[in-house]
Amino acid sequence: MSSDRVESNIPAIFSKYIRDCNPLLWLKFVRLLGVSNNDIASLISAGDRFGDHEMKYRMLEKWKSIVGLKRDDEYSYYLKKTLDEVNTRNPHDIIYDYHRLNDNIRFARAAYKFIDKHSSVWTQVMHRLLHEADIKNITDMYH
């Protein structure tokens, strides 16, 4: 009896891109994949419970649920194409969707005030996770 079932290699594929993506460019990477800022924010806030690698893996799982059922090679193709785009862009060439960022303005204001007043550890985390232009935009808006 032969089986036509093909085992998924998604864990290895996701781990490869988690490893290969510059940590400073990770949020750009998942945004370009199409993961919403709300989903990113909720996964970042939950990330304290399960660590950085698992947080990134869950972001890719969220992306996978957005694009729907595909073959492993199709997922790999989209991830590679997006990572190549992130790696070839000059930070000044990246166009941020500030309209989408402004949808989260109350969250950003509350987060920035908390970070600014309460914890240097949170400041370090946000500087690690956010792009410099996003940090400057938030700083300019709320100071």
C-alpha cells in the first residue's frame, strides 16, 4: 500500500528564515509578508511567555494562516522573495504605511509613555524590535 502523503517541512523552513533574517529587520520582514501591526503587537506582548524564536515562529504561522494552504515550496518562495527584498532595500527607501501605524495610535502612546517612564529593559526591547524611523516617529509625536 503506497501513501501519497507528503510530510510538511514548515518547521525547518520557518526556522531557516528566522535564522537568516537580520533581527533588526524582522518587523519589516513580517510587515512585508502582510502580517498586520495588530497581530505583530499582540505576538510581541505575548512573546515574554515563550521567547524570541517562538514569537517569530508564531508570526510566520500567522502569515501562513493569512495566505492559506500552499505547498512548502510556495511558502519558501514567498519567504525568500520577501527576505531578498528586505535585504536589498535601503532603509531610506522603505515606505512606511503610517496610516496603519496611526490606527494604533492609542496603543503607541500608552506603550511609549510606559517605556519612557518605567523600564530601561522595555526601551532596549523596543529598540531591538522597532525600526529607527518608527522610534523617531513615536518620539516626535509624544514628546
